[in-house]
Amino acid sequence: MKEHSSRNDSSQGPPPTLDDVWRLFRETDRQFKSTDRKLNRLERLFTGHWGRLMESLVEGDLVNILNRRGIRITDTTSRLKGKLADGGNYEFDIIAHNGKELVVLEVKTTLRPDDVTRFLDKLKQLKKWLPRYADNKVYGAMAYLTENAGADIMAAERGLFIIRATGDSAAIVNHEDFQPRSW
């Protein structure tokens, strides 16, 4: 029969010193920070791809749904980005246009009241930021998968089209008699 080794077995080495413990803590902390950086990169990658998926879902049927509402759109532009004179940036998710009118869409997975407010501020600046559209009638639209705190109602009350992503396409959910605001 084999004897169990005692706790005083010298093969385990001396107990760790305070310096050894601190070195282990620092190494563990370094590994946690590295893991956090990797998770943050993955989150940005996922949300970026998710955002593009949402935009594609909405854009796929956009020309048809706007044409059914009497806005004869001919084509769309996705992710229109630019740099401002003051060093800032702007980005519009989707712009649907026909040479005389355009519908500017902000796409959100979850639409919140703050999103509506920020988008309205962007619409007020659009013709200054994009002077090529200065003579166009501009409509705004918020597209979303889900909404929070009545943001969809807020958007409609402010004259924006509200477009809900549904399954494999999208649909305008404003009432048929809805009159959008123009900028």
C-alpha cells in the first residue's frame, strides 16, 4: 500500500513570497485587460455588422415602399459620410432620392427618443452640410426593429416617416393620411 505524501513534502517548494503573489496579481490583471480589449473589438465588429444588416434589410424594399407613398424614388445611397469645416463628421445611413426629393433615413435596432432628437438636429443641418441638396425637398425617416419609450410616436409627431423592419423587408407604419414634414 502506498503512503500518502505529507504536507511538508519538500517537492512542492517553498511557499510563495509577497513579491510572488503581487507578480501573479499583475499578470492576472494584464490578462484581464487583454481579454477586455479583445471582447471590445468583437463587440464593435458585431455591432458594426449588425448595423449594416439592419440597413440592408430596410434599404432592400425602400424604393418600393416610398413609391407606394407617392415619393417617386429612383435610387439610394448608403452610409453617406463627410467631414465638416470645423473638423467634425457626419454620416447618413441611407438617402433615397430622385433629383427633386430625398428621404433621409436613420436606422436603429432599438429606436429611442434621444435618437429621434439627434436625427432631427442632423436634418436641420443637412442642406448646409450637403449643398448639392439645397434645392431638394427633404423628408426624414427613422427605421427600426424595436422601439423604446414611445420613440416611434415621437418620430411621427415630428413629421418623420417611421419604418419598421419586418422579417425580410420593411414597411412604413405611419397612417395612410400621414403628411411628412419637409426640410
